[in-house]
Amino acid sequence: MKGGKEVNMKNTLLVLALAFGIFVFCASGVFADQSQNTTTNVTQYISFQISPSLLDFGSIQPGQTSSPLGVSADATHSNINLSITVAVSGFPFQTGLYFDDVLANTHSFKMPCVINNSICTYNTVRLSATLAIPQGTPAQQFNGVITYTVEEDM
């Protein structure tokens, strides 16, 4: 039986050696350091809305000023302060359109970022628009364009 004990002993040593090898392999996987590089690109997306989309002043007599129309400016999805400048084209709008009694072609306004629960929000800007028609303007329909340029307010 001496030979049988040697075989059992060899088998036991082989099993222990395999078990130890598996343990060492598993343990080394648990304690290994891994690293991962990260990157991101933060972009600005600003949603700027003016309403109504059409300012219809109706019929106005030469030498008269229209009734005021409400204009609202609203912005979302940004994290910066905004500065808006206005440009107007087309007669009689270029020289006769006013926002809050200021010639619209020279008008600008700011929309500061207001932090609310870590999110930037903006207060809606409300403007009163009027159109002054110069004396001697011929009777016809006129069309113009108002362009709002939105920039970061530094």
C-alpha cells in the first residue's frame, strides 16, 4: 500500500497545485489596476424664439402711428448670458419701427442667465412694437424683415 499512498499523495499535491494556481490567477485579476481615458465636448445650443412670427400692423394712415403690438423673446438650452441686437430692413419699418419707444434699428436687449436648481433659465423679454408711417407715404402694402442677432454677453 506504500505505492497507493504515494499515488494519493501525488494526486493531492497535484490538486493543491492546481487549486493554488487558479487562486493566484483569480487573485491577480482582482487586484490589477485598470485605467480608462475620458473626454467630452461641451457645446452651446441656444433655442431663441420670437413671437408672434409676423407683426401685422394693419392699415395705418400716413403721419400716424400704429397701436402697440406685443413681442416676446424667449431663450432656452444655454448656460451663458445673452445679448440681442436688432436690425430692420424695408421701408417704412427701417425708420419707423419702434420697440418700447426706441427706434428698433438701434435697439438691443440683454437676457441674463438665471440659475434655478443648477439649470440656466431666462426671463421672457416683452417688448411693445409700434410703427410710425411718415407723411406722404404712398398707399400700398409694405413688407420688411426684423433680424435678431443673439450673442454671448461678455
